[in-house]
Amino acid sequence: MRRKIGPLLIAAGILLVLISSTEIARPEAGIGGVLLIGPIPIVFGSSPEMAIASMLLALVLMAFSYLLFRGRG
């Protein structure tokens, strides 16, 4: 089961990139991201809403990776 998760996540990422590239120039679209340097998160965004959405997505991804890799090591 664990060997099938990686290719599925890669395929899902490629699919999301293809879907997002079809809507080329939306004026209401924003940009945001989170840069983790050790334990210190640096959050940026073109608007406060995008920064909050990026932070929430980063928290969800960190929780997912913790649950996925908690039994190793």
C-alpha cells in the first residue's frame, strides 16, 4: 500500500498543475506560499487572505506528512 502512495501523489500534482494552467489570467487570482527554514515559517502572499490560505495549507500538509511518516525511524 505504501509503495502506491508516491506515484498517486505525483499524478495528483501533475493533474492539479494541468487544471490550473487552463485558467491563464484571472485578475482575482492571488499568490501565496510558506517557506520553512528550520522551525521558523515565513509566510507571504499577495493579499492577507492568500497568506492565511497558504498557512492553513502548510499546516494540513505538515499534519499529513507527520501521520504518513510517524512509524519510521
